[in-house]
Amino acid sequence: MRPLEIEVFSCRSDNYGVLVHDPETGLTASIDAPEEKPILDAAARRGWKITHIFTTHHHTDHVEANLALKEKFGCEIIGPVNEAVAIPGLDRTMGDGDEFHFGDHPVRVIETPGHTAGHICFHFPDDKILFSADTLFALGCGRLFERPATDMWHSLQKLSVLPDETAIYFGHEYTLSNARFALTIDPDNENLQRRAGEIEAMRAEGKFTIPTMMGLEKETNPFLRAADPSIRRNLLMEGKTNEEVFAEIRKRKDNF
């Protein structure tokens, strides 16, 4: 089986657009649909016809181009069952643990409430790829708009058990701000220090920071590291639960 081809590009002010192409079948999925023109430009650049949209959640900056792309290509829109009424043009709903195939590539849906109530991620286990949208970012996680911190912590734990070599494609370019914040939470982490310097250089050159890797996130992302003793000491929360520590980290990032 030939590997999937992935095209990453900028949309809106800080969204990432992502197209996933199966060269054996010609299928092409847009991961969410933040903005019509950049998506059309990327598809034309690669000579791909969009056959699917994999929608992660209902926020406008992830579904705005759903109907326009569906009208142009007749593509099938797959999205979260728990946000079905809010997803424009939705054809097929998916919940936690549901599976389907993209060509010969299996796709598993992981429900990750937190940022929104029904947010889902798309995991391609054979390809070691995760499309995490606004649940897990490089060195960050999504804001908590519709579910409490406890829900988001458990959602992140579901993702963190994926293999370390899983490539993570996230929804926004927030990585530089996330790195600067992470150093305030985990200042003695040498891996984080090194990574923050690399990110500073990449962004100075206008380079994308996507994808990241699950193993790297587990070493450096404070939102996955609420159980770490050094972080607990820094926050003076040594006797607190993981959920309480995570909630404090998220609160501090909201005010960073």
C-alpha cells in the first residue's frame, strides 16, 4: 500500500489547512474546511479532487467552507455525532471508537470533548497519523469552551496512549506562544528548552511547526505532564490530582 500524501497550508489568520490524498484510489480529504480559496488553491496545485471533508468540530473556522466545497466537488462530509446539528452539509456521523476506511487506510475516530462538547480526532493507525484539530497542539491544548478541565484532561489521556511515533497534525499555528508559556510551567525541562529554541528559529524563518510527534509532546507539552513531579513543585500543587494540576495550567495559559 502506497503511503498517504499530505499537503499543509495556511488558512485564515492562523489556521492550518490539510489535504490528505490516497494515491492508489485518488481519494482526497480536507481535514476541516477553514477557508475555501486556500483549500481550492492547494487542491489545484496538487491536481487533486476533494472527495471528503473530515470535520472535527463545529466552530466556524473549521466548517466555513463545507458547503462551498460540497457544491463544487460533491464531497462527503464526515463529522461528530454529538455536534451533528451544527455541522453544515454533514453526511455521516461518527462517535468514539467508530471506524471506517479511506481507500485501504483504516481510520479510527477518537472523541475528545473539552474544546467543544463533541470534538473528534481522526486517527490513521496504520499510517501513524493523528488529526487532532483543536484538542492537542504542539506544546498546547485547546481552550475549554464547552466542557470542563476534567473532560479535556481525560481526552488528552486518550490521545497520549498512541504510539510515540504518531505524527500529529493540529489546527492552528500557536506553537511559539505555547513554547514560551510552557517554559513558565516546566522551566527545568532540558528537552523543552532545546525545543523552544528550535521553534523560535523556525518561526523567525516563517516555517510551519506542523506536524509534531506524540513522543515529543509527552516529553515537553505541559498539558500532558500534569503528573510530573517538577511541574507539581513549580506550581506548589504536589498534593493535588492530575485534573486539578491540568486545570491550573490551562487557567494560566488563558491569562498568559
